[in-house]
Amino acid sequence: MTTAPPAFPQARVCPHLPPPAYEELRQGPPLSRVTTHAGQTAWLVTRYHVARTLLKDPRLSSDRRRPGFPVISVQVALLTERKRQALIGMDPPEHDIQRRMFLPDFTLKKVRERRADIERIVNEELDKILDHGPPADLFTEFALPVPFRVICRLLGAPWEDHEFFQDAIRRLVRTFDTEEGRQAGRELLTYFEQLVTDFKKTPDGAGLIGRLSGSGRISDDDLALAAMSLLIAGHETTAAMISLGAVTLMENPAQLAAIRANPEAIVPAVEELLRFQSIADSANLRVATDDIEIDGVLIKAGEGLLIPGSLANRDAEIFESPDTFDANRDAGGHIAFGYGRHQCLGQNLARLELQIALTALWQRIPNLRMAVPAGELNPRPPGAIQGIDALPVTW
């Protein structure tokens, strides 16, 4: 009797560690077969060098609408239904044209100009926490609002509508119900379509939306979809990393103490946190548009591929003792932000937010600690951006 390939992705047991079964997958071949949420058989890439090679290969498509694209969750299934795709689901030349439009807002120079604003936002959220005193929920009161406020300002999306954003995004990215997700997606897209229309009436509107609305470089519909996607991606991943990063540091008090003693140490520590957590396995999904032979395996046209950072970033041939968090490690080659043309547009911004937030957290609250053991935190289900929706802390 033939055994079905293992399911992928799988649920985390501990929120800041990969599922235990991934260890066996890492010990197996560089490419193996797995079963997706939709019951498809797809290729899973487990090795760092194979992952980077394939992520650069033009014979792989990111277009969710193509037959064979690996559907690993309800959210990916919803993307396969869309007539238009956002940046993450585009192939060249459309991808390259649109990415160049957005890039000016995410360059290292432009992001560094936002440092003072990010520091202000971080300290305002910490002021609120300190004003009411312990205990606190570090996710909902800090990790979530900080990047949410930052991306709203970058886009020009009004923060006063954040309760609508948060509710609709929660229903879209957490749902197991296809119709609930469709409805939430429609509500968000309708909102941004109206926002783009309003911005066209106001010269010199704020943020990325104001810069591009009415420019003639991008259609109103594509700008609305892009803004919606950037709002979601621009805070979901960073919020998850701030909270899981805080958990990892609290679980490693000696390394946390060393980082606090040397503020510059936060830079390599953030790179190691990104490698160690690898929360965005749902990002590196592809489908082959032509036959590809690699490492003795033939990937046929129309076959789906999953290239998760949680496996490649723990390749022992690249990262010594990969299951150990080492804040001094040179982890800069990780693929937590992807690789190739689809490498995360907002990676400079995410790095700076993490560095500022995790530094300020212990500057302002030196004796911050978890109110429950890490094992009692509830990880999100597989297929979503990995993280937690509550992080009880005290001091």
C-alpha cells in the first residue's frame, strides 16, 4: 500500500520553534513530495542552496492563478480566484514594472529617514503600557500597533480607520471559512478603491497612495489592490516577529543581557531572529512553467513547489548548530525575506522596526518577563504567517 506524502505545512507545537516533524524532513533529500492543504502533491525544498537556486529560476512562476500552484491554505485558495494579482503573485514583466513604482518608499535611505518617526511610535505605545502598569498583552498592545501605525503612515492610509482594518484583516488572514475570507477581502478592497479615488481629488496626497494616485503610472484598481496587500504584509510579519523575537530573547536571558549591554548588538541579533523564526513559509510558493532538472530531480511543468525558510534557514551545512539561537551568529545570508526578484520589498523597514522596538522594549521596561511559560502560548495554525495573538507579560 502506497503511503501518502506528509502534509505541509504542519502545526507548530511551540510558537517560536518549527513543527517537530520538520526535523525529519530536513534530514531527508533536498527535494521531496508533500501534500498541500488542497490535497495536491507538490515538491518541498529542504536545502539552502537548492532553495536559492530555484528562487532565482525564471522557469518558476509566482502567479497564484496558474494550474498546479500549491494551495497551502484558505488564504492562498482565495488568491487563486482573483482576476488581478498583487505584487507577490506577479511574474515579469508586470512584476518588475510595478515593483519599481513602489521601491522609492522602501529604499534604505528612505527607511532611515523614518527612524525618528518609528522611535516616536514605539515610545508612544510603550507609554500606554507603562501608564496602566502590569500585566500587559505585548502582542495586542505593542507588537501589533507599532508596525500597523508605521505602514499606515507610509501608505497614507488613515490610522483612525485602524479598527476596521484590523477586523477585516483578522477575518481574511485567520479564517478557515472561504466565504468569510472572500467577504473580508471585498470589504478591504472596496475601502482602498474609494481611498484611491479620494486621493486623486487631492493634490500632494500623503504617502505611497498619494504619490501614485492619478500619476498615470498605475491603474486605480491595481493601486488599490497593491495598497491593501502592502497594508497586510507590512504589519502582519513584523508584528509576529516583534512578539516572537521578544519571546526568544526572554527565553535566552544571557544573550538578552549582552544585547542590552551593547546596543549595536541588536543588528546581528535581529538577523538571527529572522533566521531562527522564519515565520513566512507561505511566501515562497511557486509553480514550474517548464521542466527543471536540479540535484538529480526532474520537476515537471505544472508542478508546484514549496520553498520554506523554516527548512532552508536551518540547513546545518550553512548554519552551524541551526536549532540554537545565537545572537552573535553571522546570519545575514538567511532567506527569511525570500530571495531573487520576489525578495521582500519591505525588508529594510522591517529590520529597522525590529531593531528599534526590541531595543526600546528593555530600555523602558528592564525587568520585562513573560507571565506564562512559552509552551503555554498558542501558535497560529499552519498556512498563516506564524506567530501568536497574545503574549502576556509582566514586570
